Amino acid sequence: MLNLKAGKYKKPIVRLWQFAAVGVGLFILYIVAVSFNFFWLFGPMPDLKTLENPRSEVASELVSADNVSIGKYFFENRAPVEFDQVSPNLVKALLATEDARFVKHSGIDLRSLFRVAKGVVTGHSGSGGGSTLTQQVAKNLFQTRSEKYSGILGSVPLVRTIIVKTKEWILSVILERKYTKREILMMYLNTVSFGNNTYGLKVAAKTYFNKDTWNLDVHEAALLVGMLQNPSLYNPRRFPQNVLNRRNTVLDQMQKYGFVSAEKYATYREKPLSLNFTIESHNTGTAPYFRESMRGYLKEWVSQYNDDNGTDYDLYTSGLRIYTTIDSRMQSYMEQAIQEHMKTQQKLFNEHWKGRNPWIDQNGKEIEGFVERAVRVSQRFITLKNEVGEEEAWKVMRTPYKMKVFSYDGEKAMTMSPIDSIKYYKRFLHTGMVSTDPRNGHVKAWVGGVDFRYFKYDHVKQSARQPGSTFKPFVYVSALDRNFLTPCDHVVDRPVTFTLADGVPGGWTPKNANGRYSYASLSLRQAIGKSVNSVSAHLMKQVRPNTVVDYAHKLGITSKLAATPALCLGTSDVSVYEMVGAYCTFANSGHRTEPMTILRIEDRFGNLLQEFFPKANQELSENMAYTMLYLMRGAVEDPGGTAGRLRSYGVTEGNEIAAKTGTTSNYSDGWFMGMTSNLVTGIWVGGEDRSTHFRTITLGQGGRIALPAWGMYMQKIYDDPTLVQYRKSKFEKPVNFRLDCGGVYTDSSNTYVPPSLSDDEGVLF
């Protein structure tokens, strides 16, 4: 009887095992079919190479010469961080909320899956999700839900979800076999989105709290982890109450799993969000004009490197480390100097033009139709015209609405029409300033405008304007190097006329800035120090324009120059970038060193891809280069020199500075070029349109509109004890250099003291 009863139950048990075996077999076949994309039904899996080297988009980073991050290039703002750089508070918050059994499972948590299934059956779906952190890593890294991995069945909603989940299970198991738990955890933290184009924990900590990842407090860690469930819904900028509630939910979980005590839990729940929100974008951060200028070059470099080496690097996603010559301290000082100086100049400009529009013609009258022409060439009007027609476009351009506009006191909310906005911005003065170490060509600081968010145009390298008298040193060096005269020669300040024989039909006689000629015999140092136009014209008439063009190009000017007599007053457009590069030849003992901005480029793992080195050629003799420095020191050291105002900034004592001011004839462009033995810095200031400028030489000359920023910048550098290599110094005199032009000369000090000069304002062009 007992055997009969056993037989009664044996058959159903066998059948049950048979069904189970068939089910397992079918499941295995299903897994194999998904893995190998059987009949293209399921879509491909990531290949083995991708699995062995999982990669996410990582921003490429620009690093300063003093090892400070100065900006990134990215589609998704993401920067990786290592496990030992993460606060334990963050790890605890993450495990308590997202995957409490992370250290126990092998990629798939069966207990969580059963919990989810039970929740579906009972209708209690809030009992938690079934995805492990490893599965979420698989989803984020390999984009399993993208069309790239979708097969024929991918168009069937429920089936698609099952297939995607299956792929994520398979990938999770493989990841667990190939990587440690710590590595998987960091793959997750380095790839997840925190909203506001913020990816990865490192960027999120900086964005929301301006902290490093290892400094996150418990409530801050809880807030960031809480955002992961839905970065849009839990965006602290838009829904602070939602975020506060979610943060406290995370704290509840941390207490539940024993990661925080009841006493501290109560304290953290009462804390406010305490945000220090600073979103990182291409418009923010240090040296934005420099970063944007480098973007095109770096994209070309990456493309060429890929072609030469068979690689597939991308500037925006490959996490390149680009080490630059920029010094973050000097960059900061230049940005501060520009802000302080330009705010003052803009205030003067607004007062100068109060009640009037500043766009005027050569006769001082307002230019008719100026605003209308500016509107017609604006991108907004062009787009509107193409979309809705010209008549409707003008209506839109005249319609006021609320907008934020730039001001030196911070963004202002104003109600104005697009036309009013154009008129508002046309009143602003602009600037470009760059500083280079002449010894190696390293660009140390670069400011291309007053605010990159509102004024994208770079006035360092992109813009070219008339340099005025800052071009005169190329005229002087042409005459001296070709032996048309010696440094001790004198030239009389009198009219010089260019005729038809000089290529000037009708004739042209350059005037001095004050409209007068002194008829005094001036040394070359006096003439260039006081920027006397008639002397430059005299030298140009001797050496001829073509010679001056040749010397300017040889020393570093790359722009096309018009070989006309007017070039002696700087009438051909050049950039601040190339002017500083050319002046470096004087300060570097006659060696022309190409400006250099990149030191080396590494991949995301620190492997060197390319290193860059200075390129230099000897273009002038040491004696000739030093002679030019000596002559240009007159602008600073001698009475009546155009750069004497530098003394008020405390940068001249115990220091040798060679300098040149520049101003164009209607004050459209104000320049200042200043050289020390270890820094050459140039600045331009002017309106966007040449018709927008000051009306008097008192306000519009380079010595007033540009020079002060140079003085402020150098003052800040000299006050910084960490920048001792750029402290005050003297130019290195060649061993065989001797100059005695009738002044007091002492063999012991080898110092020439020029004859006394009258202390007047001089000629400022």
C-alpha cells in the first residue's frame, strides 16, 4: 500500500521536474538567442572589446601651467573620479537607497526581483525596484535601450522591455566577473546624470555645492543620491520642496540600514538644502576666450592625430587632458584688471556721450541709418526675415519684452525691444589683452573681451584693428638695422611730405598729435618715447614701406600689411596676439619665438599623445634688440614719455620697462604695449564699430584708455609672492653693448643717462 501511494505522487513530481527542465532549457536557449541576436530578432549585444573597456563620454579638460583646471570641452559635462576620492557618506547613501544588497549579489538580485513580482501581483508597486547598480551601469555604459541595439522585435512594447532587461542581466553578470565591486560602483557614479547637463559625481558635487567629492557631508550626499531617481523631478533649482522631501527619504533609508544614528538623522533632516549652485558651461570659468580660441585648433589636432595613428579620439567625449601655458593666477589677475579698468572707462564713455548717440562720422555728426544697418546684419533679424518675411521681422524687432542684459554691476532684467537691445550694446567699449613670456613664447594670460557670456568675439586673435603708434618700433628697427642711421642720431621734428614719387598722388604730410612741430632736434629715444609722428615719417621716407613690411613680418606680424607711407603711423590692421608675438622678439634678444599655448596632450589615462616645444629663430642681433628696448624705455623713464603714467602703479621702481602707446587718428583704437625682461603684454581698447569712440585725446589716447589695465595687471603679479619668476627685473645687456650719445656715461655701471628733456605731455600718437 505504501508503495502504491509513493507511485501515486511520483509521476506528478517527475512531470514537475520535466517542466522545470524544459523551462530552464528554453530560458537558456532564449539567453543564447539574445546573446547572438538569433535571426536578427533581438538586436546586437555590445562587442567583447566594448565589454573589456567600457567607456562613457568624458569631457576633455584644459589644465593651466600651475595645474589648475581652467575649463572643459564636452557634450555631456562629465569628469571621472576614483573610489578613494569619494566621501563614505555618498557611498552609504547610495547603497541604502539604490542597492542595499550590492556587495552580496552577483549582478542580479533574485530577492529584489521576487519583491518586485510580489508587488505587481499584490498591487503594492512601491516596494522597490529590481534593478541592481550593476544593471544600471550596464544600461548607462552600453546604452542598451538605444536604437543601435534594437532588433526586429524591438518595436513590440512589452517584448522590447523584456529583451532590454535580459541584455542588462547578461551584461551585469559579465561586469561582475570582470570588475571589482568598487570598480562597478565608480562606473555608476561616473556615468549617472544629475540634471542641468551634469554627469558624474565629481561634476555634480562642484555644480550643486562647489565642493570636491571627498568633502560631501551626509545631508549633501543624501541630496545628490536622491536626485538620481528622477533628475528632472528632483531638480533643486526648480522643485526645492520635492528635493527636500526626497533627500529626507534617503536619510530614512540610511537610518534604516544603520548608516546614520538616530540622533544625527534627526539633525540632518532639519538642515536646509544649502546649495551653492554654479553650473559649469562653455560660457563660465577661467579664460573662456582662450578656451574658445583653442577649440578649433584642438579639433584639427585631434583629427590629424587620428589620421596619423588610426585612433578615434574625440575632443568632446574622450577625456583628453590638455596642458596649457596659461597661468591661472596671472589669468585671474588679468581678468580682474580688465574688469576694473573697463568699468571705469565705460562710465567715462557714458558720461562723455550722455544724451547723444556715440556713432559719429569724421565731422562729428551722428551717422544716419546706423542702427537700421546694424539691425539688418544681426543674426536675429536675418533669421526672422527668412521665416516670416521682412515686414513681420521688423514688427518683432520693435516689440519690447523682458530680457537680461549685461552691465558691470551684474546682469540686469530690463524690458526693451531687440532694436533697443542692439542700440544698448553698441555703446559698449571692448578690449583684448594677452601676456606672453618672451623667453619661450608661453602665453600666460588671455582676455578677449569684457564678458564672454554676452560678447563672444575674441579681441585678442580674432579681431584686427589699426595699431597706431605701437607699429612705430618696426619702422625704427628697419632704419637702424639697415644702417640708415645710428641710435645716437638726431632727427628734426618738422613736416615730412610724401609726394607722387612716394606713391601718394596729391601728397600727404603727417601731423603730430598736437598739430604742431617743435623744429627741435630729437634723439631717437626722445622721438619714440614721445611718439613724434614727423620722425616716424622721416624714417619711413628713408627706408621705404616695403622694407618696413618685411621687417614687421620677419619679427612676427602675420597680417597682410599695405606697403604705403601711412604705415609709419600704423594704418594696417593687426591683432593683439601677433603684436605681442612680434614685440617678444625685442625682449628675447632678437629671437623670434612663436607664441605657444599648449605644452602637452594626454589621454584620459595619462598616456602622452604629444608634447610641444618652442620654435625660435634669430631675426635680430642681440645688440639691435637691446637698442630697441633702450629706445622704448624712454616712454617710461624720460620726462614727457607717453607711458610715464606707469609710475603711479608702483611697477617702475627697480624695474626696466620698455613700452609704446598707440592711438589712431580719430581715437577709435587705443593701444598699449609693455615689455619687461620676462613678460610682454599688449592691450587694445575700442568700440565694436570704428565710428564709436571718445572725441578728445585726453580720454581717447592709448595712454589713458589702455595703459592703466597693464599697470593694474603687473601690480597684481608683483604683489603675488608665488610669482617670483616674474618679479621686477632689468633687461639683460649684451656683453659688447656700448652706447654714448652725449649723455652721462659711466664705465663702472655701463648706464647711459640721457640729456634732460622738457617735461610736457608730448605727442601721443
